[in-house]
Amino acid sequence: MITLRALLFNVLFFGGTALLCIVLLPLMLFGRKANQFVGHAWCRLIQFMLRYSVGMRKRFTGLENLPDGPCIIVAKHQSAWETLTFHTVVPDPAYILKKELTRIPLVGQFLILSGQIAVDRSAGSQALKDMIKGAAKALEENRQVIIFPEGTRTPPGSNRPYHPGIFALYKAFPDTKVIPVALNSGMFWGRDSFMKYGGRVTMEFLPAMEPGLDRKTFMKEIKHRIDTRTRELEAEAQTEFRLPTLTTDDIEAKVDDTDSVDQKSAS
């Protein structure tokens, strides 16, 4: 039954995405806010499909820690789920993402037109400058900048380093709140996984980082806060919904698979 429900979601996902692209394609001609509307509509459609096909719901905690207006959100990244979810939580997200995604037909055009921050991770120090420039523009537009500090989706239980781009943002915009985010989405929808599991995925917004921290303290503290709470959320999901657990071998295999890509990341 679980497999059939996962199959149903995948059929709905690709079919619904194609239909939405056709219906909303004309809106791509009307500027960034129209394209953000397309993004919001698509993400809400996928969330609806997840709920009624595989029984995957969402739960947000710590929303009181989100400021009104611009901020920098530093989030754990375990699944495609969170990339579909921030559109349903914050009004105008600006994702920091790898430039390769903008080369995907139609999707790439939407990412560009909706004002996402594309960074060429092979460009070294220039990538960091481009990220800061893009973030500055987004924050001036009263948007919420979202960055995944590990640079790629990682499975539950893994322990990857955080890239220094998050400190560059923290230092460049000292008056902007930096909000850490923990989640357990990988327990329900794993990286490149056909299977999707029912239950409530939790996304938790933690208190903002204190201003004025030095690089070493900031990097150590934000990783500790996000990773510690993420482990707790994973354990809670495992107990509450009896989800399958990745073994250490599974985790190491996933990590090794993305090492070569992440070494090039500046953010």
C-alpha cells in the first residue's frame, strides 16, 4: 500500500507540474512577483498532493522567531520537501542555489525570473561575491534569503561540515536576523528516493543568532543548534510514525556520493 501511494504521488507530481506549467506559463511574462506567485501555487499544489496521496503533512514550530520582513534563514537540507515548503511559510523567499539549476528548461527560466540567487560554485571567491550581491538585493526588496549551509541534501544522521558562506552573510548584514532552521524531512522523503512516507514533517525555526560573533564561534554554534535539534526531531519522527531508519552504511554512501560536488561550494 505504501508503495502504491508513493507511485500515485509521483504520477500526480509530474502530471500536476506539467499541467500547472501550461496553465500559468503566461504569468512568466509579468515580472518577478508574478513568477513568485507561480512558485507559491506550485508548492501549495505539491503539498496538497503529498497530504492526500501519501498522508505527508507539515508542522511548523518556532514561528514566533521569524521576524516580519527581511531575514536570513539557514536551514538543514535533507529533502526536496523543504524547497517546496518555504514558499508556504515566508512571503517572498530568495533561495541561494547552484547556477546549474537555471539551465533546466522552463524551470531555470522560472528561477531566474522569480529572483532566486544563482551562484556558480566553481567560480571560487567570485561565487561568494555574487552571493553577497544577490542577497543584498533580495534583502533590500524585503525578502527572506534562504541558504542550505551543507550545500546539498544530506540523509538523516549524517554529520557534514557547514560551508563558510553563511558566515559571510552574517558578517555582511549585521543588522539582519539570522534564523537557524532544523527539520526531519529526510525521514519521510529521502534524497532521490521513490518512497514517500506518511506522517507529520516538522520544520522548527530556532531563535536568531546573537550578533557580533566571531567566525569560529558562529560556525560552531549554528551547526550545533541546527544539528542537535535535527537529531531530536528525527528521533521523535521515528518513534511517532515508526519510519524506516538509515543505517550508518547508507549514510556514509550518500555522503561520499556528494563530496566531490560540495568541495567546490562556496556557500
